[in-house]
Amino acid sequence: MEALILSCGTGGGHNSAGKAVMEELNRRNHHAVMMNPYTLCGGHLAKRIDSTYIVTAQKAPKAFGTIYGAGELYRKLPFRSPIYYANWAMVSRMHRYLEENHYDIVMMPHLFPAEILTCMKRHGMKIPKTIFIATDYCCIPFTEETECDAYVIPAQDLAHDFSDRGIPEEKLYPFGIPVSRGFTEAQSRDNARLRLGLAPDRKYILMAGGSIGAGKIHKLMELLVSGRERRNARGTEKIELIVICGNNRDLYGRLEKEYGQQAMIIGHTDQVADYLWASDLYITKPGGLSSTEAAVSGIPLVHMPPIPGCETHNACYFQRHGMSVSCEAAEKDAEEIFGLLERQEVCAAMEECQKKHISRDAAEQICGLAEEMTGFSAQL
């Protein structure tokens, strides 16, 4: 099977989901290509679209929420969105690319390429079979105006959110959000710590803001460092802090300068799975992909305040199902976070809820669906 995965870097979750699917396709001996569709217009456009999103999410989350809210209002109007028409400019380039390169199926963990192929379909252009992969625990604005052959959604109890928007129920597949096998293949905490060079006799709190390093990381760091020093002084089990800043170089520089002697500050890393397996508690912004990675790894999860929009839905979904707790980056939250380390029964219950509600084999199920749709078989 020849598969094309179209994604964008507006947040790392979309690309991570795409890479997880490509990893599984390759494991099944299919051939897969992953690309940002806007690179067909040159790399500058793709980078500009990605960077605009990232800067807005990092520097102006309230503005991001306003834009998302406008999308929620706009979707109630009886005509197509500006996103649909903006992507019309990509139709001729994508049509030419698909004519020159044969693919049996196109998988899209991002709305924008789904809009492009929908434009093509409505104008009578021949396209391969299509699968849209939702990467948040809600039906984001304008998903309903796309026309894909299948929609992979995070869970069965979210099906109504998509069908109520007009997406046919028979096209919905509640397989979950795909994550790399590094997060799903269980490993011991001791082995993970050995690989990372971490002490075996400490408690580790891991904090991250996704690939873009967004969220109230600096404020939480200030509170946790202060609270950690008080707890360590009591002579109880030592607590260490690890912060992954992702691609946010400004955050990395600031934290390294202020807390480099008191915590482990890490920039971009491809060892996130190892750090999750090695840690006792994880604090992150409620991105759909990062939350799913945590849940399939089975780690007590604390959500920092969300970027308004789909992250709000993600946090609500996880908390409603007992898979996480929330914090507002206040002093009382730091004490509650440290207290959670000592409440083993609460942590165990959280991990059980994660096992119950989050799929660990989404990538496998998605690839199985692609094989069914195209008539190809896995060659394992």
C-alpha cells in the first residue's frame, strides 16, 4: 500500500500522530510518505503558517482562545468557513502532486489538508481514499465541512459530538489518538532511569508544555522549586524536578538561568517516552496528543491551565473520566501536587481510569482500517 500522510506543525501533536501512523505502516511493510501540504508552495509558507500558530499559543493564549471562539460561532452560519476558501489556493498544486505520485490512501491528522482534499472532491477531481484523524477530545470547528471517507475519533463517547455536527455515524471509528510505540510498550521505571542516568532512589516530577513549550511552566516552576526545598528539608524522600521545554528556546534559556542548579532543564528531546516511564508524576498542558501519551504510559497526570479552545475540552474530558487532575498555578496547587506523590491510592485509581478509557493500539487500528479500505494486507 502506498500511503500519504498530510499534516502541519501547528502544535506538535498533529505531526506526532502522523509519525505514529507512519511508524505502524512501515512496521506492516507498507510505504508511507509524510509531508506538510503547504511545502508544495515552498517552505516559507509552511513555516509561516506553523510559526504564526506557535507564537500565538506561546505569547497570546487569550487571543488564541478568542480565535477558537470565533470559529465556534462561525460554524453555526449556513455557509463554508474562511479556512475552506483559503485552502482553495492549494487545490491545483495538490491535484498536480497526486497526479504525479500514486497513493492508495491519504491520512490526515490535521484539518487543513482535509479541507484541501474536500475542495478537490467537490470540484470533481479524483482523489485517493481519505481518513481524517482527530487529535483532540472534541470535534474542532469546521471538521464537519470536510468530506472524508472515514473519521478516526478519540473515543466512542465522543461520537455524538461529531455526528451532531453532521458527520455520518457510519464514518466514525472510535480508535483513539495514535501515539508512537515507545509510549505503549511498557518498560520498568528502573530501566528507564538507568538509560537516562537518573537516580533510582528519588521521586521525579516531570513537567512539559508540549513541543512548543507553552503553558504556565515558569510560574509552576517557581512554586514547585520553593515547595520542593521545604519538603526535602524535612528529611523525607528526595524530590527532583525535570522540565522539558520542547522547541521554546526562550523558555529554556530563562529556566536554565534561574533554575539550572535546582532542576534538570531539557530542550527538545526525542526521549519523552523514557522520561514519562522514569517519572512518578507528570504535569503538562492538556494537548490531545501529550495527554494521550501520558495516559498510555500510565502516569499520574496533572493538567496545567489550558490554552482556551480545544485544550479546554481535552482537560474536561480527562478530568470527567478520572484520568487527571487540574491546577491553576497557585501556591495551594504546588502543595497538592506534592501531596499527590504520597497518595498512592489516588494515583493508582487515576492510572486504572487511563487504562479503561484510552486506547493503546490506535495506530494499529487505523492502519488496519486503511488496509480494509484499500484491499491491501499487512506483511508482518
